[in-house]
Amino acid sequence: MWDNGFQQKEIGNYAVTDHNKQLETKGQNELVFVSVEGGEFVMEDGIKYLLVISARNEMVAEC
């Protein structure tokens, strides 16, 4: 059973934040988490999530 609740949103936001850190975007062309569109999870040695997330590209102007 899939529940698009707080925990799933938190994990989706973490995934986008981690993606930005890996790319070292430093404020330019960052992805911004929008929502979790769906997904599934498996209970094997803990919970494993497969999330379908929505994110948008956000360009930040340098001052």
C-alpha cells in the first residue's frame, strides 16, 4: 500500500538535495523538489523506496 505522506515527501526532498550536492551546483541550475508523484516500497532488510518525484529546474542569478 502506498501512502504519499510526510515520510515519502521528506525522502523525496532529501533525494533532490543530495542530487544537487553531488553535482556541486552551488546555487546555479539547482533542482527544487515539488512533490512525490507515486512509488512503491519493499520490506526487505528495512524499507526500500522507489519514488517517482517531480522537481523543477531553478536558476539562481549571481549578484
